Amino acid sequence: MKLIVGLGNPGREYENTRHNIGFFMIDNYIQYKGISSNLWKSKFNGLYIQTNLASERVIFLKPQSYMNLSGGVVRRFVDFFKINLDDILIISDDLDLNMGNFKLKDRGSSGGHNGLKDIEQSLGTQNYKRLKIGISNNKGVDTKDYVLGKFSKSDMDQYKELFDLLKDVLDDYIKQDFSFLMNKYNHKNR
């Protein structure tokens, strides 16, 4: 069983903000796969859909506890569904990657990302897979204000274009070895 977690903040005021790129990617992937948005259920302060893809049981999760407290929600899903830590993929924003870039990592520090830091503490390890999506960094704006800022229309167009590649990444994640994915996709960053 795979657990694919998109990080973000719940609530209308956070829609289309940089910090919610994980929610955005999950929603777009589910739509691409033709999975009805009516299938979202609530459990352990998270919205989730459980389905079968490529003969694999997959849970898509959007924690609803706000970004900085995502770890507790992820931990409860891992424990309840008995998910191996090797089968978790966290999708998050990354200030250190330029917009339009992404990076797959199989382990490492949180890099200062509070959502990843909380997941790390809740799981008791840095050894979990992640898909980090670049949101750039505007040093002239306070980091909190920047990550909670809304995407412009041209930003959204760029992410929709990036999604064409990321949907392939998620398709492959479900059925391929992660080191294969990193070799196949990480060099494609622009």
C-alpha cells in the first residue's frame, strides 16, 4: 500500500497559495486519473481517498491540521493502515528550487520546511520519500508572507505545464523503484 501525502493548509483563504502546492498536485492528479472528488473522506484530521491504481492500493492524503502539524496526521494514517515507511511519498513546496523545478529525494533533513520537520519528528526518521516542488524565493518579502502568498495567473499556468511531467512521476512512483524514479526524473529539472 502506498501513501501519497500532499502538504498544504486547509481553508479557502489558503487556496492557490505557494505553501499549498502539495494539495494542488494531489487534486490535479486525482482529476487526471478520473477519480471522483466525491470520494474524499475524513479521518484523523485528514482528507483522504483510498483507491487501486496499477494493481496497487493507494491512499491520497491532505492533512487538515495546518502545515506545521502535518506529522501527527501522517503518523495516524501510517499506524492505522499499517503503511511501511518505505511506501510514503510527501509532496511539498521548496523555496530553494526555482519555480518550474522539482526534486525527488529518498531521505534528508527538512531543509527548514516546518511541515517536513513535523513529519520527521512524528515518524522518528528522515528516511521517507519526497517530491519537492520549487516555488522560488523572494528575499525581499518575509518568508511566511511569501509562502502564504497567492499564485499569479502566469504562475498557475507554469504549474499546470509542470503537472504534465509530475503526473508521469506519480504514475511511475506507484509501480517503479524510487531510485529508478530519481535517475529518470531528477536530471530533467530546468
